[in-house]
Amino acid sequence: MLDILPMWAEAANIGPFLPLAFAGLGASIGVGIVGGKAAEAVGRNPSAFGNILVMAIIGMALAEAIAIYGLIIAFSK
Amino acid sequence: MELMHLLAAEELTVNANPFFPNMTWFTNSMVVTVIVTVLIIIWARQSTQKMELVPKGAQNLFEALVEILYTTFEGVVGKRMIPKVFPLIATLFIFILAANWFGLVPGVGTIGFGKLREGFLSLEEMYQPLLRPVNTDLNMTLGMALFFMLWWVIWTVQEVGVIGFLKHTFEPKGGVKGFLWFALLPLFIFIGVIEFFSIAIRPVSLSFRLFGNIFAGETLLHSMSTLGANLPVPLNWVSLVLFPLPFYFLELLVGVLQAFVFAMLCAVYIKLSTGFEGDGAH
């Protein structure tokens, strides 16, 4: 009963790409949140642009790494 | 003779291919590593041959690069640690940047050995490129990440000592004393174990982030190039050049970004474990 989603994925022949889809969803939302908060912070204090940029890039890279793990799993199966 | 199928390199294999047939450990991405290193060294040495007081040209470029990197990482790591860690982090940044951009030079990853079809200049399928971008090989990125983690351990032990590192990880924080310290100790030991595990997973995440981005970019470029392979003759040559063009610029940007993120994360990890000297009321 609980494996409806993997069964549908196999039936539609997209088996290895299901984890990639979820990872991509989560990573996109995460990167969008970090970017939005960074824009808001620069709006509050425009002179801190350099520090905010560095921290935002680190946050986006860490959030995006999970989607990269999903991509590797999807393309190596 | 028909020039219908001239597009090569449908897919990139995850493992890099050997360069000479009998030496299986010397892969085609290692050859590119040697080429990139030699190019960087030759260019750097030649442009700083006669140092002038007011720099211009290539010497100006290298001076600006080193100075920007120095001030950026000094802001992260702190003035005390920066003389020790700057060579490694700046080398990682410059090498990864040059390696990523060298993988976009025409010919790297697209010229190679394959299965020929009949006809002049036509390849049906290529299974071994002659030169392959450096960071598409997981061995390279894993080697860089492990080498950085080795030096992270050495620098942490030099700065705070093994006892200091264990205390910083497992001790109850917040200035609690007396009975509350002992009551909170099991909780903080549990947190310390989780933090220890997250430190141990750092080489994996560093290497997989760089490998995944560059490998996925290379596969994307190959797929976009061979997308219009079944169109009639002038259209399939036009699509070979036109379709990967926006992704080419994306790969330029991703190359810079991933080099910067790798070096910046290394600096942040060093700061996290050595940045606590001299402050703290306990």
C-alpha cells in the first residue's frame, strides 16, 4: 500500500529519476528561500552587500548539493 | 558518401578512461590535470619574470587575483590563521577555476576514439574522449577534498590541540556551572556525536558537489549537442553549434561559482574549528 509511488514510477518507466525529482523540488525551494532572504537583508542594509553575498552563495551551494546527489544517483543506475 | 552522422559523444562514462591501453591507472582526465598545471605554472612564472613597481598586463592580473583572494579569505579565516591556510585555499581556487574553464575549450571531451560509420569524417558513437575535463573524475575531487581534510586536522590540532577540539565539541555551552553542567552533559555528548558525524561527512559533500556540478554540466553539453542529430544535413550541423550555446555560458558561470564555493567552504570549515581562541568567559 505504501509503495504506490515507486510502483507508478516503474510503470511510467521513470524509475531511477524519482529521487531526483524530489531532490530537485526541495533544492529549488531551499535556494529560493535563501535568495529571497538575502535580497531582503540587502534591502534593509545596502552597505552589507559583500558579506551578505558571500553567505548567500555558501547557503545556496549547500542547499543545491542535495540535488546533485540525486542527479548522480539518477544517472548512475 | 553521406555526412549524416557526424555527431559524437552521446554520453560520458562515470569512470574516466585510460589514456594508454596498458596503463589503466593513468586516465585521460589525469593528462588534462598535468596540462592545466603546466599551463598555470608557465603563465604565472613568465608574467612575473621582471617585477615592476607599477604592474601592468599579466603581472597586474596575477597581483589583483592574489590580493582579492587574500582579503576575502582573511575576512573569513581571521588574521592569525591566514598566513598558514592561504597557499592551500588559493591554490585550490585557482586550480579548480582553470580546470573547469579548460574543460570548455573546444576539443576537450569531444575529440576521441569511437565507432566509425562509412563516409568521410563521420562517427556514430564515441566511447572514449582523448582529453576529458578534470573534475568529471570523482577521483580528482575526492583527492582534493581528502587532502584539504588532512590539513584541516593538522591545523586544528596545531591551534587548539586535541583536548581543546574535544572540549569544544562535547562540552555544554552557555556558561552553565555546577549541577546543571552535569545534567546537560549527556545531551551535549549526543549533540557532539552528531556534529562529529557531520564533520566526517565533509569530504564526501565537498567532492560530490564539485564532481556533480561539473559532470552534469559536461553531460548536459553533450546531450544538447547531439539533440538534433537526426535532422537533415544542414540543420543537424547548425543545431550542433546552436543548441549548446546558452548552456556553454551557464557552464562558464558554474565553473567560477563551484571553484569559489569549494575554496570558501574550506575557509569556513577552518574558521569554525579554530576561531575560538581568546574569547569565551570560561
